[in-house]
Amino acid sequence: VIAILGDLFVGALKAIAPLLVFFLVMSALAHMGEGQKTNMGFIVALYMLGNLFSALVAVIACRLFPVTLTLGKAATEDVTPPSGVGEVLKNLLLNVVSNPIASIVNANYIGILAWACIFGIALKAASPATKNLLDDFSNALSTAVKWVISCAPFGIMGLIFNVISESGLKALLSYGRLILVLVGSMAFVALIMNPLIVFFCSRKNPYPLVFKCLVRSFITAFFTRSSAANIPVNMELCEEMELDENTYSVSIPLGATINMDGTAIYQGVCAIFIASCYGIHLTLPQMLTIIFTATLASIGTAGVPGAGMVMLAMVLTSVGLPVDGIALVAGVDRIFDMGRTTVNITGDASCCVIVSNLEKKREARKMAKSM
């Protein structure tokens, strides 16, 4: 009875998030005036930079704190790795042109974003009544999301109960050192690297913003293990901070799809740990390959629980490591998934705030010049 509360909470978030994203993005683009800026290029650049730096942090942490694991009992027969970078890119492109209804049903956010943008741009010439109808749908979905989030205390209680009853505390103890390295790397990214990026872009104390994003998103992301399920939470946070809806209605779903700092750390750390367990010495070019493929694999990872482990197989094959090595970490992947999802979503709202502040400064300069 307790565990089902968590399943109901996560299920409700996952059910409403695709519809919310589709109608918010479509409505925002339909109402966008000519020449209005969304700064998507800069936001995507920030996302990519965060992924790359996160993979680099993972490799450095592994070299400073090497750990050798003992082979676990988990099997990997169900893990089918992509054949290479080409297949990852192919899958991304196929997801873009996936059937729009199927994209919503299957929570394919790349497809949802693509079709929402197409329909939104096409509806710019629609009548005011049609645009108002889109607004009504968006507002109704936003209200429904607030109702779901208000049930969070009961949902989180069920999720905590379910995790402890299934994994237990023994898994934490047996993989303690590995977990410490992963958590340390993730904490460095969330509390040092991301604030540095915010400071560099805004020239302000970044920690009030970083802590606000962490506090609001941490619990939902940690226990749901789904970046997609956290989209409504970040949307609500951006709305409370009075950011431009035309920007965050597109950038938040995009961030849940490609801003995967935690996944980049997980894949980089696990790849080097697995090499150590097999007694394989990685050269500098191989480490650089891991950084590149971990960055790309994190972008191609779906915002759903457990997807990072499948993409880890691609990182392993890129440097000739055995895919069977995933068995070393598969047994406690649920615990790792909690941490990496939390880091994945911490920078989404921060990037929106950075862009919003930069746009305000740009507008202030224009006004000052005109005067």
C-alpha cells in the first residue's frame, strides 16, 4: 500500500509531462512575435559545455581515486549496446520524425519538441481564437501539474519505502567507495562547476540560484530517477521566478533531453572503473575517447529510469572494453541512477536564469544608448 503511492505519483508525473511540454511549446511559438528572441542557441551551448566538463571531471576523479570492483551477480543479457556513434545519431534523427501521437504516448521528448515547434510555427498565422484555445489547454495542464505536485509528500514516502525495501542498505556498503567517488564527482559538478558557469555568465553570487534549483528539484529527481518526470517541477520554478515563458517552455524540455551532466559523470567513471577491474590500462587517447563518447551518449540518453546503463555499453565498446563489465555496476544501478538524475536536472533552470539576466542587461544597454 505504501509503495504504490510512489508508483502513482511517478506515473501521474510521467503521464502529464508529455502533454504539458507539447502544448506549452506549441502555444509559446504560436504567440511569438516577429523578431522575438528565445536564445536557444546559447542555452544549447551551455548544456553541451556542462556535459563535456562533467565527463572530464569523471575521468580526472577516476585517476585521482582509482577503485577496483568485485564482479557482481547482475546479468547483462538485456543490455543491447548501440553499434557506435553513428547509430546514436541515427536514433536521435529517427526520434525527431517519430509519429507525434506515438511520441507523446512513449514520452519521446525529442519528437515532442520537434512536432511542437513545427505546429507552433505553423499556428503563428492562426486566428486569435485558436491561439487562445491553445493557451487554455496549456493553463489547464499547468493546473493539473500543480495538483500532482501537491501530492509529492505521499509519493516521496512511497518511493523511499520502495527503494529501501528493494535495494537495502547492504548495497550501499558493498559499493561504498565507488559511490563516494561518484557522489564526490557529482557534488563537484553541482556545487562548484555549475556555479562557476553561472558566475562567469552573470558576474553574480551563483549559490542562491544554485541552491534554490537544488532544493526545488532534488527530491523529485532523486526518487523518481527520471529527468522527464521533473519537467513540471522545473517549469513551475521558472514560472515562480517570472522568467520568459517563450524561453523556458522550450529550454526546460530540451534540457531534460540533452543536459545530462550526471549521466556523463556516471558513464565516464564506470568505464574507467571497469577497465581497472579487468586490468586494462587506458591510454590518453582512450581517455579522451571516453570523454567524447560519454558526452555524446549522455545527450542520446532518454530521460527515463535506467537508460544511462544501456548507453554505457556504447562508451565501453568505443575503447574496446567488454560490455559484460556492466555487471560490475548493474546490481546497484538504481542507486547510481538516483544521483545522476539529480545532477542532470540541476542546471536546466539555472541556464534559463542566465539567459534571462543577459537579455535584461542587453535591453538595458539598448535603452541607455537610445536615451
